[in-house]
Amino acid sequence: MKKTIRFDQAFRQVLQVVIRWLNATANSGKVVLVRDLYGVFRIAFETQPEQEILEQLQAELSIEGGSYFPRTSRHFFFKDDLIAPEAIFDCLDAWTPPDGPDNFQVLDRHLTGREWLFPATKNTGITPPRAVFFGIKGGVGRTTALAMLAWHLSKLGKNVLVVDLDLESPGLGPSLLPSMKTSGDSRIAQGWPEFGVVDWFVEDAIDQADDDLIEDMLGSSKLASNGEIRIVPACGGLVDQDYLSKLSRVYMDLPKLGKDTEVFGDRLARMLDQLEEKTKPDVVLLDCRAGLHDISSAALTRLGAVNYLFAVDTDQTWDGYRHLFLHWRHQIERLDGIRQRLRMIGALTPANEIPSEYAKRFADHAHRVFLEIYDKPSGDSEEFNFSPNDERAPHYPTLISSHQAYLRFAPLEEAVQLDESRAREAFGGFFEMAVSDLFPEEEA
């Protein structure tokens, strides 16, 4: 009985057939292998091959692609016949396989997570340093570390803008703003801004993301000391609001008159531009939701931020990061800009571990995963590679201790969490590394 050809196998075999054909032909026009939302393949040609060649390709690809390249469907398209050929031949999603010819690209249509391979956004002005806090898994102290860094930078006199992008599980607002209490018939929780991140996206869709909205999205945290901490929560302080209805509309791409569709990451960048223009912060800290999600793809790859990757030393963690790094390999030309901005954070370091030994063991496991995005040795070319225990490497962890005082994070209620000595015990190394990352000129 013939074995069914599954999704990954179909891609490998179809790719091999097309590359082999291109290497053996004189076709110089651009060729794009398109995989649609069902995983079914089509091929777009800039220059139309002869009919006999197309019939041979169809026969071979139908065998190698199985149900992902069925004989009954029309699989070949030509540039001159397309209404908008640039949507295929000049698409930002397209990538070139490492062993493919220069005139060949792959265009994978994604329902979610499209922007992992997009280039950086074009900001309207000079941006302050930005840091994204991300974890492949939740529950690793990411939001706690961000809030403590905001507190530390404020003590150093920095004005900090904090934005909660963990829209499906908001946490920064409750950490940095007062408990959501109301008095009488108040329509807004005390100490909270009226609106949040989700409000910007729904209002922006109908051109109402104006300066008044930005002002009403900004709260002030009492954790601030020498510098201010302004916070934009995911969910504003309106008592009677339908948050889930707003959330369901956040990730839309917007059609723009006379322009290409504006995707989510470009909209996110515009929101940050507006917030930064309003508040003039020294630094922006972005709490990004865990997992391989649309908002993670835009935040990690498109905002020009330093990316703090939170992890605990488990197989589940490394498997998750490996999936991400393998996907990033599709855009080799953009890898250098991504990997230089990665910093691994060893979160929740067990109290019974010797830090130096734990860091080396963690680094060894991380290194095996980071090899997916490090260069492989090849002649005399300039390489981006590190040994497992190279402390300068992106994979080498900065440790944050699992400290009893921070298990339930509520700094506005538990003053002990803002005790300088305890904060140093848990976060000291992270504070030093982050200051060096975000304000390198002050280290010189």
C-alpha cells in the first residue's frame, strides 16, 4: 500500500524537483513556489516555459507532492496573466532556499505568524532604545523582570515607557498600577488610564488613533523614583468594557488607499512612534506575550529592539526555541540583524544551584539550539559563531534567581520586593547587563 505523503515530506520533495529543474534549464525569469493556506502548491513564472516542459513538471510534481500537488488542479501561473503580479514576485514573505538558484523563491501563505520573516519597520523618527521581553513558555518571571528593570532604571534617573503587549494575558497593568478599585459610580478604575493597547488598534482601524487617545492610554506608576515610569496597559481602566470584542479585532491588516496593505507589525510601530513622540522616554520596555504568536513575530523581528529571551533549562523550552530558529533560517540575509539583538535570560535559577555551574550547563543546552542560527564553519568567510561557554555569545545566559520574595509579585503592596539588597540578589546581573545593552555610551 502506498504511503500517504504528508505536509513536510511534500514540501521537501516538491522543492527538490523545482530546484533540480531550474538548475538544468536556461529559464532566467523569476520562479516562485507558492504554498497556500491548505498547504497546496502552485508555481508562478515570470517567463512562461514551453507547454511540454510544464506537462513534464506537472507529472513529476503530482507524484512527489501527492495531495498537495493534485493533478486535477491548475498549478501554474504566469506573470502576464496576474492582476497584481507584485503580490507574488515582490512579496515580503518570500524567501530563497539556501541551495536554490538566485531566480527562485518560496512564498508560504500563513494565516498567523506571518511577520517572523519580515524586515524591520520604517519608524517615523529616531527611536529611543527598546527592549522586548519574550519567553517561549509562560510562567518564567518575564513580566516581573521587566517591572523590576523599570524600577531600577527609574532609580538611575531614566524616564521609562512600559507597554504591555501580552494582550491575551495582561499582567503589567496590575503589577505597576493600583488594584482595580472603583468608588461610587466611577467609570474608570482609580489610578488607571482610560484606554489601553487594544483600544489603539480598534480606533486606528477607523482613523481615530489621535493625540487625545494617546494621552488617555498613559498611566503613571508609583514605582517611579528619580525618573518617571509611564505605562500603557493592554486593557485600560474602563469598568464597563467588552475587552474580548476589542481583542478579536487587534491583529487585522489594514488596506491603505493607494498603498500596500499595512500589516500588524507596521501598525504596532506606528503606535510606538506616537507614544514615544508624546512621552519622550529614555527607554521603552515591551512585555511580549509568550509563545509563537503574531505579536511575538512583529515585536522580536521588526522593532529594532534588544530581545531578552527568557528560558528555564528544560527540553520543552529548547524544543520551542528550535522551532523558531529553524523558521528564521529561511531568511539567511536577515539573520545577522536578528541574532545580534538576542540575549538569553536564565530565568528562575534554582536556589540550590551553584550559579557558575548552572550557567555552563544552561549554555551548553542553549548552544545546541542556537547552532541553527549560527554560521557553519566555511573557509575564510566571516562567521557568526561561538563556543558553548563563550560569555559574549547570545546563547550564554544572564541569570535571574528564583527568590522567595518575588514568588507573588505585587511591588505596590509588598515593600520588601523593592528592597535594594533583595533586588540585587535576584536581578543584579540582569540589571547590569540591561543597562550596558540599552545605554552603551554610558559604559564607555
